[in-house]
Amino acid sequence: MNEQATPFKNSKNSKIVFVLSVLTSGYWWLSQNINVYSYKIIGAMYEYLWLGVLVSLFVLPIISIVLLIKEKWNIRSLNIYSFIIGVVTNIYLLF
């Protein structure tokens, strides 16, 4: 009965999706809570980035759920946290 469980290692894709989910969530949270047009540089950066971040807001949860299915629903995967961050951000923007 000497079973040694192999430690779970997150893939490079799951780490990238997690970081992008955090950055996307931070972008939308900051843009909702700060007047981005009070500073010209920040307003210009907001205008250049909003379409790409909007697409990633809806695409990243789908990618993370697909990767989570490939990893057989492992709770230690970063993909489940990426999915939760994406869903919470979408709900925050709706309400």
C-alpha cells in the first residue's frame, strides 16, 4: 500500500490563461472604478486596448474550461481558477 502520488504540474498554457484572466479582470475592474478619461495617456491606452480585452473577457473562460476538461477536472489546475475569475468578472460587468 505504498502509493506515491505524482504531483500535478500546471502546463504552460494554463499559466498563460491564468495570467491573462487576472490581467483582463484587473483591466475591467480599474476601468469601472477609475475615470480613465481624466488623464489623456490613460484614456488613450484604454481606447486602444478595450476591444482586445473585451474579446478576451469572453474567450478566456471558454479556453480555460476546455483546458480543464483536457486535464480531467483536476482541482489543482489553474484553469478552474481562471474560469472562476472570468465568470466573476462577467457577472461584475453585468451588474
